[in-house]
Amino acid sequence: MSTAAEAQAELDALRAQNTKEEQEARAALAAMQADLHDVQEAAKALEEEKRELCLYLDHGRTGAPPADQHTTLLDQDLRVLVDCDDSRCC
């Protein structure tokens, strides 16, 4: 009879270990999903910034006013590099 009790105790221990591992895996999955969401949001922001920069740089080539008057810090920095004085360029 003791072997049945030992087997039951081992089964209970394995179930507890399985439950603990499952909870850890679910927590890791939730953290990865949160990280993925953050990366997707950052990618969207970068795509928008890229779109704005392309519009601005096209404005520099065509002379047309920019489609969006919003000027970002990065846009201001690029302006210094792109719109240089001829006496200082090449």
C-alpha cells in the first residue's frame, strides 16, 4: 500500500512542478508579448518619422512647401546638414 501512496505523492509533486513551470512560461510569454507591442509601436513611430523626413527632403529638392508644417528635432538637425551654405559646402 505504501507504493501507491508514494506514487500519489510523486504525482502530486509533478503536478505542482508542472503548474509552477506553466505559470513561469505564461509570465515569460506575457513579457515577450509586451516587448513585441513596444517594438511594433516604436516601428510605427519610426515609419512616421521616415515619412516626414521623406516629405521634407522632397521639399528641399522640388522647392514645394512641406506637406506637414510640424518640425521635429531630427528634422531641424537634418536641415542644418541638407540646407548648407554654398561657401561651406564642397
